[in-house]
Amino acid sequence: MTTVTFTNISKTYPKADAPVLNNFSLEVKSGELVSLLGPSGIGKSTLLKLIAGIERPDAGDILFNGESILPIAPNEREAVFMFQKAYLFPFLSVGENIEFGLKVKGFSTQKRHIKVAEMLDLIGLPGIENRHPNELSGGEQQRVALARSLVIRPKVLLLDEPFNSLDRPVRLNLQEAVRNIQHELGITTILVTHDLGEAMSMSDRMALMMRGKVAAVDEPRILFQKPPSVETAKFVGVKLFIEGVASSGTLVSAEWGKLKIEDEKKTGRSVYAIRPEHIRIIKEKCENSFAGMVQNSVYRGEHVEVQVALEEKTIRAHLPAEKGTFSSGTPIEIVLPKKYLFVVEE
């Protein structure tokens, strides 16, 4: 069981205008799956390369169970990489691909065959050890790549967008399989992804990265429902922010007027936010409701997105799909329930 600690990591690539990692710190607990999430070019994959020894940091340290791995040769760090492509050896059978690392470590033929059979059962593909990679689907190849990575029981598993090139049904199936296998084996795992849904479904914790640092880290449910800042809130799909002065359970906004809030002790200038699926649309006025008119209504499968004109603003609400669409020009009341309003830092 391995705890991975990044301490004040900095990394700047040649000819780059700014560091890709800037005093980055994070702890991944033993047996935990943590996803690194953020915009492209923010340094997510670089962190995996630093662990694997493909790159070296300009400053800072990376620790496994409190000991630096930087002096250790890459092939001795016991951290394995699983890439977007399977990169199986085409001239070797499935069994030979999986046992490759065991062969390097000197395992006997009998033990290698036993381990291969165990891994094929674990990934749900028993009995295919004699087939070759070109006989497998993309999803099956990724499962075999996972088995090859895990058969040597690494200290840390590094996943660099491993499902990105797969069709959605296969991708979802593999996400679940990898999560179950990782949980069963208890291997500390770091997942790099740009897919919020993937991160939320697979992670024990998500680390949102902005400007080369951790902007927020927490359980997926908490980060999704109540992100801590305007920047992180935008990344997880929040679009509505209301600035005002809070006092005695009321937020007074120059733009919105008065809004009821749950925290009666909150005072002073504040910025509140609300997720689009928590915005309500009704016919009659109530607490925290504002008169508006439907501009557009789009059915998106899992929800209906309703665009509402509210004076000079356009508000987007995500309503349950069974509510159906609204006709353009329909007068409505848009409601911001106080229990769903939360404070964000600027």
C-alpha cells in the first residue's frame, strides 16, 4: 500500500512562457483513486510523467510512503503507466503480453501462466491467452493492457486518459471495470482525464487543477454540488453567479434585488452560485422567484435546457426530461431556491 505525496513541484518546459506546474502539492492516500481534472495543458499528464521518471521536476519532490523516488531509476519505482492506446506487442499473444513484466522479473513459466489466468479472470476475458491483439476489439485490448499493468502488482497505477479513444458504451463499461478492479486490489491510482463524468464516476477524490496548482480537491459529490470558487464552479458546469451584500438571511444584489439565503449569520459582500439543475421554473410568484420569458427550450436527453430572458440577462435552467419543452415567448417565474444557493470565492 502506497501513499503518493507531491511537494511543491515546479516544472517549466523549454521555450514555454510559463511553468506548466507551479508549486504543486497534493497527497494521494494509500489505495485511493484520485483524478486530476482541468483544462488542456494544465500539467496533468506531466505529473504522471514525473512519477514514471519520463520527466524530472525543476523543483520539489515526489514521495512514496514518505521517501523520495527522484533518486530511484524509473524502472525500479514500481509505477506503471496505462495510456490512451493499449500499445500491446502485436507479435506476442495475449498471454505473452500480460506475462512480459513477470518474465523480466524472473518468474517461472508455471507461475507466469497461473498469474496470466488470474488476470484474465479479473478483467473478464478468461481463456483468450492464445489470441493476438489484432483479434481483439479496442475495449478488449485496453483490458489486456490493464492486466499487463496490474499483474506485477505495482505500487502505483497511472492512468492517462485510457478510455478516450473508445466508443461511449465500451468506455463506460471499462470505467466500471477498472474502478472495481482497482478497489479489489487496493492499488493507489492516479487518473488523468478531461471528462468530468468520468472523474466523478471513478474517483474517491477529484483534484481540479488551475494554473499549475490544485484549485480544489474533495469528494466528487462535494466538488460538483458546492465547488469552492467561481473558477472551479465554472469548470463543473455552474453558470449563474450573484454578487451582493449578505445580512440576516438576505442577499441584497444591485442586479437581482433581494434573495433569501439559508445562512442567517452570513454578513458582508458575498458571491453566491446555483447549479442549473437546481433552478426551477413555475407559473406563479414565490420566494426567490423572478419574472421572465422563455427564449428557447432544447431537449438534451437527460434533461431539458431552458433559456430564460430575465431583463437583460439570459438564464439557463436544466429541468428533468419528463417536464418536456417550453414554447418560446411563454411567461414564467424562474426560482432560485435558497437551499441550493452556495457561497463561492472570487
